[in-house]
Amino acid sequence: MGARGLGLLLLLAVLGGAAGWAWAESSSEPTISRVAPSAPAAADPAVPYTPPEVTKPDADLPPLPVSYAAHDEKLGAAGEGQGGVVVPIPNGWDRFNFADGVQARWTAPGNPPGSYSIRVQIVDLPRTLEQMVAARAAELPFDNRIADLNIPPGQTGDTLRATFIMDGYRRLQIIRWLSFDGNGIDLEISATGRLIDERGLEALVSKVATEAFRQFPHEPREGSLATPRPPG
């Protein structure tokens, strides 16, 4: 065979080998990688997120003022059961009595939803003020009427403050207990309103607690430490 024929045979062999490799690459099984796959980097890594509860809009009222004109109102009856008290109430507020006769609630005029109110209840409990604060703080988490409860830690003395959602409204509640004679708890004062009412609620609770007194005639309980303040 001449040189020309030999060259032609070599060229055909090379072309045939190249065609066979190309066919194998296109028809063989994909190569299996033994390297553990890695997740692609997220542009904004996901973070556990609980959307806030949707609340109803508060009443469109100015913040509760810290000073106001007030008048005395009676609750309960002197000489009956736990006795009666006289408390200062802002002028013009609406009153709603409870069936038990020893508590009432006063609200902003017209009782607009999502506004503010104060409830006063005559009680007779053989506890200290600090015990009442601790007991109510322990009870509130089990009240199924409220959600998103927050009780600031370290509260002592005679007052408990908490925020929560109730009936769809975000509320701030300030509760103070009062002992007229140092011998048990006589009065529970609970003011509730919007977050913007905080200063007004504090002033309202303080005024009621400072100026409330027993209806007369009244016989102090045995062991009393003080005489109830007379009206005047």
C-alpha cells in the first residue's frame, strides 16, 4: 500500500474514534456525585415570624386627662354586709352597676368602644396588699378572655399593671387594692384604657384610692390601725 493509502486509513481511524466518544457521552448514564448537595444561599434567610394580632382601632378620644372635675358617688350601703364606700368619679361619666351590689363601673360619656373606664369593688379579703398583687399576677395568664398578656416583672406594693388584648382592643389595666384599716383588703380599684391613657389612668386610680372613704355610720373592725376618713 502506498503512502497515500496508509494516510487515508489513519485518518478514517481517528474520525471513527472521535465519533464513538461523542456517541458514548450523549448516551451514557449521568455521573453520580458522592458529594453531599448544599442548599443555595438564600438572598434573605428565613426567620421564624409570628404576625402580630390584628386589633380594632381605639376610640377617637383625646388621652385621658390627669386632672378633672369630680363628684362623690356611693357604692354599697352603710351597715349592710361589707359596708359601703364613697368614691370620687369624673363628672359626666356613665355608671353601670353589677348585680352583686358591691361593685360598679364608670365609663367615658357614652361608653364608646375602645376607650377607658374604672371599676370599683368592695371586698373583704384577709390578705396583704403584696399578696393581692402576686395572686392577681398569677391568675391573669389563665383568663381565657385575654390574649397577648404582658405583666412587667418586679411589681410589688399595692398596684398591678398589665397590658393585653381583650374584645379585639389593646388595653392597659392598672389595679390597686386598698385597706382602710390595715386589717385585710377592703377595696379593689381597676382602671382600663388605651396605651395613650397611661398617665391619666395612673392619676385616676391614685385619686380614687386617696379620696375613697367608708359610708357612715361604720364600726371599725377589731384590730383596725386607723379610723376611716369622714366625708367633708
